[in-house]
Amino acid sequence: MASTDKKDQPKIKVYWLNESRAQRLIWLLEELHLDYETAIFYRDKDMMAPPELQEIHPLGKAPIVTIQSPSINNGEKPLVLAESGFIMQYLTEHFAKSSPNPTLIPQRWKPGQEGQLGGETESYLRYQYFLHYPEGSLQPSLLVSIVLDIMKSNKMPFPVRPITSFVASKFFSAFVIPHINTDLAFLEKQLETAPDGGGYICGSHLTPADILLTFPLQLTKDRIGKVDASIHAKYPKLWAYLERLKGEEGYKRADRRIEEAEKADKCGGKK
């Protein structure tokens, strides 16, 4: 469980939604050893987020993080953060250096090239890139695959379902599979060429970039792997990397934290 000796640590609250990317924020907070609260929310039967989340942020999507501190709006209202990459960047910039895990952010500058254009280390450039890559490049293809699955499901009217199912299958083969394979091959190569001996996507240490990649990689393995099982054999380094991430102590602590929070929430009634 996360803890801190800082008496002045701001009050952090994570708005968690089942089957969402919010779990990654819990993992990061565990790596930063920060205290935080969790507010548990559940999707409805159509897999939509509950409208109550819109009371926190207008888009009503998880994850959302709020930070309450006397230094923020004179303590009168919290800072509200949304979008996984931005939340992770904000939290690490403010808390990583003072945490027991200061290597979460790679060294920025090469010796003697501080502040120069192109003076950043490869690890730092990768870190900045992979804060945006999961949501900007990998996740869209997975979202398309979810939409195509709906086109083949009983949510479509029966008379048109054979047509929508045929179109979905063709589009899946022609669009989703090629794009996913391009991404997976790219990530396999990135792991092979990671600096400082590798082990993680940015080098030899875990960063928020690795944490961000876990959700879309697991979704790819589970969802796309059912249709194209060849991806399991074609990218061995990538899947070994995913299993290594899931073996991290912070990942395990985050899982336990949410299990405990869900049990407590269910005892009090679901939102």
C-alpha cells in the first residue's frame, strides 16, 4: 500500500472505472509511494461509464485524478486531471524525484549538452514519445476492433447482422490486423534496441511509459490474439516484457488495492 512521511502531501483521489485504463494510475501512485483515495465506479450493461463521472470532469471518462492542496486555488477546489498520459506526466514531474523511485523519469540531458537542441538522452526521448504513443497510435486500432465486434454481435438488428458481420470481418482483416502487426513489430524492435541494456521500453528502469503500455498490450494479446493467434509466436520479446511488467511489485500492489476497494464498495452498495 502506498505511504509517505510527508505531512504536507496533497490529498490525491483517483476515480476508478472497471475495465478501463484507470488501473495504470493506481500502479503509478504505488511506484511513487503516495497516499491516495479511490472512488470506485462501474460500467452499465452497455459498457458506458456512469453519468456521475461527468460531475468530476465534463467528458465523464476514467481515469480522473483530483489533487487538493492549500497551494491549489487557495485550497478551495481541487485540481482536476484527465487523460492518462497527462496525469502520469504531471504526477511524475511533481513527485518522482522525492519518491523512493527517482528513476521513474530518465535522465534528460547528455553530459555537457544541457539545454541544447538534440541534447536529450535516448532514454528521455523515448520516455516522452511513449507517454503519447499508447493512446495516439496503438489504442485506436483496438478501438476499431471493438466497434467491429459490435457490428457482428446481437446488438445489431437480426435482418442486417449477416451483412454487418461480413463487412466487419473484411475490415478487420484488411485494416486492423495489418495495423496491429505494424505496431507490434515496432515495439518488438524498440525492446531489442532499448538503451542501457534494456529490460524496459526506455532503458534499464521502469518508467510511466511502461505502465501506460500494459493496458493496450494486454488488450491486444487477448482480443486480437483470438482472431490472429500468430501474434503470440511472432513477438516473443514483447509478450515476455508484458509478463515481466505484470510481475512488478507495484503492479501487484495496485491489483490488491483495487480488490480491497471493490470489496469495501460492494459492501456499501455499487455506484
